[in-house]
Amino acid sequence: MSISHPVTQREAIHLCANCGAWVRRKRATCPWCGTPIHQEGPDRDASQAPSTSTTSTSTASADLADDPSALSVRFWIRLFLGVAAALALLFIVLGALAVYQGLNDRAVTATKQAILLYEQGQRYYREGRYELAAASFQEALRLEPDLEAARKALEVAEAAAARPAQALSVPATPEEAWAKAVEAYNAGRFAEAAEAFEQVQEAFPSFRAEEVSTLLFQAHVQAGEAAEGQGDFEAAVRHFDRALALAPEDDTVLRKRRLASAYRQGAEAWERGDWLLAADSFRRAYLIDASYYDVTARLAEALRRAGDEFFDRRIWCDAAEQYRASLSVQERKDVAERAQVAEAKCQQQADLIAPPSASDNQGGTGNQPVPGPTATPEGTSDYAFVPLRQEVQAEPGAGGACVGHYIKGIVVNGEQAPVAGVTIVAVDEWGNKFVATSKSDPPGNYDIPINAIATTYQVYIVGPEGLPVSPVLSVAHDESLASLSAACHVIDWQQQAHE
């Protein structure tokens, strides 16, 4: 019986010269990297002998294979680097998640803290500690700028915290303080009386609390009315605010406050020459009480001056609108004459792009665009830009050209090349302004999102100085269009060359 000899370790394994992995000697290639294994000994014939150029490499590999305890440095380095890279990527991902979660938690915490500060300010305000209330509201807004309730409360708290520069000395006893406050009130010095009653309330809170509160309220109301009579509407608003802090539900005082506030804002805008803002502010007062001081005359004049500004800039339709509004408040012959001129020129501009007749449309219905004139209209040589066409696209077409409610189009030069950077403005009948700029991609295109409500827009191009440099086009977004899911007004413009 023959006895087989065990295979030695030298005969069983081999070291791959490329990746350093241990491989059984009988394998032709490395299972890890596919590198051929050079065999030695009787199992390999002469045709498999390595070339001279590989002799040194094969010898070195054989030497390493003779020593199985010598691990491949290259293999373990690659393994280590691979594991390290994977761990580094994992740490980066986990770190990013931690940062995001941290920022989110901080935002939530800031919002909660802002709400707590707002509630704290409300408590301070109810206690009459107006400065502390204002400070709490300010801090709440710092943490959460969108907390509108805190913003409104801050205005009221600051008004309530306002005090005249000279404060009255506080008497030693509540009876003396009460007597001084009543004396000022009976003498008609209401601002002084209000301060005296507030000092009684603050220094001696339990002394005649109900009577002090009632007289303090009345003193502020009387002081506000006295300030109105002297033309000091800022002081009037301040006194009315402090009265409302004591009786927030008093509609009479609230009405007085709104009147004084609107008139004050109108007067301030008047001083700056901002006639549209002045007219808007005076209109708010006029709608509450048309007999309030000279608000009727002020409103009519502010509207007239706003119309003159539009007239001088040749924005005829807006000028006519302001003149008509002025005439509805107060009749004036010169304003009526100027309104007729503006209305005539406004109509001329509207006629520049006349709607096509039924024959021009050639029976097109539904989503078919309505073609407009393509020639430059007469009387537009003074403008830098003129309209090329105006059409309406209703509902999305096959190409999805209209996907909402828009005023859109393209701006080109005299050679029909697209022009980018041109500002197009649309103004609705309430004065809301919508602005867009022609793009570089797609070249020359612009789109102005508009509201899905029935209104008329005045559309024109403005130059670098903000003045119109094109005719003003009227765009009627009527009920039939506003009720659709998509309705677009397409206006294309062409730049005119001026010598």
C-alpha cells in the first residue's frame, strides 16, 4: 500500500504579482484581478517559459511566494484606503444630515421663542408696561421677522410708550396727584391731564382705579381732538392710540384714529410731491368722512396733480383716469378739459392695435390666435418701441404655449433680431404694477404673470429713466378669459431706429 505525501504550503499557494492576493498554485489566473500566474516546475512545458523581459518580475514573485508569512503591502494598503474612503463618505453624509437637522431645530426653536416673547409682550401691555412690551415685541420680530401680529402690536406699544418731553412731578400722596390731574382736566389742558392721570395710575395703582382709568381715557381722546384742531396729526394719532390701549373696542375712537392717521400720511406724501400716495391716503380719510377738515379739496388736487404727471409723460390712459377721479370728488372746468384731451389720446393709442374683423380671422376659433396688425402704426415715430401684434391665446395649445394667465411676447429690433434687457410694465385698474424684462434665453422673450380676475391692464415699455418709450396698450382681461384655466395676451414689440 502506497502512502501519499501531504502537499506542502509552498506547493499549494502562490502570491499574485499584481494585487498581492494568495492564490492556489494550480490556478492559471488570479481570481481577484485576472492577472496570469506564471507556473514553474514539471507541470509547465517549455512553451510557457517566461520571456527574458519578465524574468526579474517572476523571480521576485516566486521569492515572495516562498515566504507565506510575508503579507502583501500593496493589497493591505488598497484595502485600508478603500475602507477609509467609505468611512469618510459616511461621516460626510452623517455630518450634512446633522447640520440640516440642527438648522431645522434651531428655526423651530426660534419660532417658539418668538411666540413666547409675543405673549410676554401682551402681558406687559395689559399691565401698562409699554416700554417692556415694545422690547418683547422687537425681540420676537428679530427671531421671527414674519410674525405680523408682533409687528402690529409693536406699533401700538411704541405709541403707548410715547411720552411728552417734560414729565410732571409726582405728588407725595395719591390725593395730591389726583387733585392735580383733575385740575388740569377741568382747565382743558387734556394732554397734561392725561400725563397726570397716568402718573397716578402708575404710582398709586389701587387708588380710585376705575375713575382714573375712565378719566385717563377721556383725557387722551380730548387731547387727540385738540391736537387735530392744531394740525398736529401725529400727536393726535398718538393720543388716540393710547386711548385705544385702554378701550380697544371703542369704534368711535378707532374711527378718529383712522381719520387722523390717513390724513397725516396724505399730508406727508403731499410734502414729498408723491401725489399718488397722497391721493390714496386722502381717499381713505375721504371715504370715512368727506367733511374731515379739507380732505375733499386735498384729494381732488392730489388726483389732479397725479394726472398732470401722467399727462406730461404721455401716459394718456392713466392721466385720464386720475382726472376722472378728481372730477368725481370736485368739479373743475380746467380739469374736465384736460381729461377730454387725455381720453382722446388714450383712445388713439387703443386704436393703434385694432381688433381684427371676423373675415380677418378666417373663421379661426378656440385656441387659434387672433392675428393683429404687423405694420408700424401711424403716429408712433416718436417712440423707441412700437407694437407689432396683439393677440389672445385661450387655453393651452398643442405646444403648451399658454399655461396660465400671462401678458407675454417678444421684443425685436429693426432687423427682427431679439432684444434682451427691455422692461415691460403692466398696470391694472387699481394701480397694481407688474414688471418683466425681456430675456436672453429664450432671446427677447418676456412674460408677465397676471391675476385670473377680470380687469384691464395698461401695458407699455419703459426706458432706463423709468419713463414710457412706447405707446400704452389697453389689454382687457374680461370675465370670459379670467374664468379659463389659461389665457395669455401676446404682445410683440419692435425697436425703432432713430437717426
